[in-house]
Amino acid sequence: MKRFLWLILIANLLVACGGSDASSNESNTQSQLPQTTEEATADNTIDSSIVARVNGVPISRAVFEAELAAVSNNFNDAASDSALQETVLSSLIDQILIEQYAAENNIIITDEELENELKSLSTLAETSGFTLAQVLGLPPNADSSVVAQKVYQGLLAQAVADDVVSKTELITTQVHARHILVREEALARELLERLQNGEDFATLAATYSIDATTAPAGGDLGWIVRGDLLLDTVEEIIFNMPANTRYPEPVPSDLGWHIIEVLERDETQSLTDEQISQQRILIYQKWLADQRRTAVIERFTN
């Protein structure tokens, strides 16, 4: 799984720099668990030199403002200042959670590892016509110590991800499923009743489903593993259904209402390299979301 996390890190940096809308991640396989945070309003009892505490560890205002300045020049002009500040603060919170896990599990990045990674990434960046600072979302003239710190954080996150994934068993179950997606619950219930009366699933899917990708194939989703679908709720139901069954109720999602059938299940199919990488990413993302949810996070806002 070498370097798989660098894809996540670069994607997060692009979000911080305006490359995409951070809210878009809420609808895909990367759906976030709710954070348990303690919000605090700055007053005379709060040290104005800190912006947050994570399990008692402070994030200084100086570090926050330096990070904010480092990415602000590249941030999407359409995004609000508050969105940028939240993105930067969330990133700093994640860094502390990663550092705390690393300390608890004796995960260390040596000077030699850091130096080797700096050389390797610099070569890759130059081959693409960029500086390493630019690839990391920093100003082109960023100080070398700032660049090194970013790379160190990436290596530490990679090492933590490797450790987390190594302790989690990959799920090899694959499911062959199909669905009909419609906008209205009433229509979904009508189609369910028609199916119960013997009408053909594939014909109804081709006629009524608004999923343009699967409708021509009778709603067939093919063989899927966890993480393949964009909708967590739908995926969770599919993977908890036996073969040759239809879910008895329409399933709501952000896209509409789903009628779901599971045709086959296979507990032994080999996963492709892409599927394995996707599962590893999902395991890490869920772990990080769980850390946010269970940590004591205090945010001090004006």
C-alpha cells in the first residue's frame, strides 16, 4: 500500500486550496461520522493565544494563522473566509490526532526517512514542472523547513494509516445487486407493489429508473465491494441482505428512493488491486472520523 495515503493528502490539500468543494465529500463513499466537539466562545477565561485544544493539546493561534496564510493565496475566491478557516483548523486537529496515535503506538519517522522522501518527492515534482512546495499547496518560495514539516506530516500520516489498516481485516465479500431509483416515494411504493405482483424488475428499471448508468441494464449494479457505491445507507443495506432477496421498503437517499434487490453473494472472490486500495483508504478515513468523534475537541472562536 506504499504511498496510497499521499493521494488522500494531496486531495485534502487541493480542497484546502480551493481545488474542490469540501462539502462534496459528504455524498460519496467518504461520508463523515459526526464529530463530538465542545464549542467555546472566546472570553476572558480563554487564552487568546490558542484556537483549539485536542485531548488537552493546544493549537496555537500563531500556528493556525501561519497555516492559513500558507494556503489562502490558492484558495477558491468563491469560498468564504470562514470555510477556509474551518478547513485549516480541521486539518490541524487531524494532525494532532495522528500525532497522538503515533506516540501511543511508538510510530517514528527517522531523519533518514524524511530526507529520502524529500528527495524522492522533489524529483517527482520537478518532473511535472512544479516545485515540491507548490505540490504541497504552499507558496513557491516557502521556507525549506516548512516544506520539510509538511512532508514529515505526510510520512507520519502514512505510517499511522499503514498501522491502522494492518490491524483491520479486509472484507472480501462481493455482492451482485440491482436497483431502481426514482424521485418520489409514492412511485417507489407503486413499483414495489408491481414487483410483488409479478412484473419484471429489469423492465421496470429500464422504464422508470433515473439512474442513467444502470437503467439500460435493468438496474444492474454488477458485482460490488464495500466502498464502490456513493451512498453509504444504500451500500449498508445491500451488504446486509441475503442472496435472492428484495428489500421490503423503498430506501431513501440524497438522490431519491431506491428499490433494491441482491441477486448473489460471494465471500471468496479475489479483490482487485484497485478494490484493495479503496478499502484501505476507507479504513483509514473511518478511523480518522472515529478519532474526531471520540476526541475531546475544544474550539475557541470569536
